[in-house]
Amino acid sequence: MVHTRSKPIVTMMEEIRLYLMKRWATNRTKSQSLSGNICPKIKSRLKKESQLTKYWIPCWSANKIFEVRH
């Protein structure tokens, strides 16, 4: 990508466009192999956070309002 900056503006824009199209195509094929609606990295983070919730303590605060203590 860096060598593209030294070229004329039209050539530079064309190479950037081709780079982005290749990148989108590879990302599209990678995303089609995934199962579910959530990406793997987010899924693992969500699982980690849900494991930490077992230590939370809900406390009544007001009418139908609760606080959560860690």
C-alpha cells in the first residue's frame, strides 16, 4: 500500500480500490464459514463476561429498580 502513494492520483485510487475489493472478498468468504450471528472473538468475550456475573449480587433499590453489587 505504501508504494501506491508515489504513483499518479488515478493509478493510486485504482490500486486502493482493488486492494479494498480483495480485502472485502476475503472477509466475505471468512464470514460465510462462521456459524451463528456473533463473531468468535465477541462470543469468547461474552462468555468470559457471563462467567463473571455469577459473583454479582442484585439488591432492591426502589420500586422495580435494582442495583447490582460486584
